[in-house]
Amino acid sequence: MMTKKTQTHLAGATISEFDGVRYLHLGTDWVQGAMRIRSPRKLELEYIQRMMAWLLWRPSDQLGQGHAVQLGLGAGAITRFSHQVLRWRTTAVEINPSVVAANRLWFQLPADDDRLQVVEADAARWVLDDAHLQTVDALCVDLYDHEAAAPVLDDEDFYRACRGLLAPGGLMAVNLFGRDSSFDRSAARVAAAFGADQLWQLAPTAEGNTILVAGRDVAVPDRETLTARAAVIEARYGLKAGKWLRLLRPYQAHGA
């Protein structure tokens, strides 16, 4: 059965600013997201940039369209990027209404339109809605509460539900703490849900965030194709896709 950490309350969103960057917090010093005030469409945090590594598995002629879903809004960086830069249909699912309100007020999240829908809902329930089955091309999962200790949703049933959301060829990126003892357990759960041959990981950031990318029936391209795709992504979106390739490796279970 899918489980999640018990939440007695949802912490209120708070804001800080430093050196031209605005940060979102949930009542603690932990950073839940960031936006450079003069460049709101830029992906400011390194781990958020790496959350877009799923683009490498997407054929270059398919970069201009799709349905992107974010579970956990944070400071709206991925949502703004998917909606305003990729120009994809974009859905964000966020349980905390104060986070949504802060995004509208302080993080330049636009009002819903024909390509953007921000849903105030529990991601654990949203992923189980049959109406969403196989409707998602790119799924970004970044679900941490005010304690920021471990993902709020992190069991095999949850990741199987995430796979069920993906259309064939769809991809999921999930943020984990790669230097934390829980990483191997979390990665093994994703591998069990998606298959180890459909799972890749980037090296940890300086802060310890490790991004896993999991696919649903994704054809694994050769290195030459990935290199060509990386060049397109860098030229079109200004992302460090060539660096991602150098940091990327197929998933291997701990001790394998």
C-alpha cells in the first residue's frame, strides 16, 4: 500500500532574498526553491537544472511538444520553464495552498491558461486517478516537506503509480539525496517499479542532490545520438546538457 509521512500541519511558505535571488522556505532555513529575480525563467539551482536531464532521452524533433507534470511546486522553476520556455502543456500538483499563493505573489507563476493548470491536491491521490493514466510525457518529482529530510512519498507503489502516468516513451526525474543513507533504498524502489534497465542517475551535486531518470519503454540511444541531442538542448534552451552526459551513468544497485 502506498504510504506517506504523516503531516500534522502544512508549514506556511516564507520568503528570503540574497544577491538578486529569491528563496522559498517552509518555516525553516531549508531552501525549497529559488528564482533569480531579473531572470525568472532561468533555472537557478543546480539540482533543478539536472531535473531536466530527461530531455536527453527525448528525440530532438519531439522537444517542442508534450505534457509535463510536476509533483511538488517548490518555487515554480520547473513549472515556469515547462510552460514558458518549453511551451508544453504543464500541470503542477501541490498540496500546500500557501506554496501556491507564494508562487503567484512572489515567483511570477502566471494564472492558469489553456496550457497551465496548478492543482491543489495530494500527489499520493492524484497519481492514482485513472483519468491521468498514460497522459504524461515528462514527470518531475520533488516532494519534500518543511523538514526536508526525505521524500514525503517514497515507496514502490508510489513509483509504480508514477510509471502508470507516463505515456510510452515517457520519462520521470526524481530528486533524491545521493549522499544520504536512504538513497540506495529509494533508488531500489524506483528500479523495482520501472526496471533497472530503464533507470539512470547523475552524480550528486555539491549539496548532495542526486537526480534519477526513469523511463517507460524508452529506447536507449547510443552515445553519439545523446551527444547530438545534448548539443540541441544547449543551443535551444541554454542548459548544461553536455555536462549532464559526463555525469550520467546507468543505475547499478548498491554492491552490484
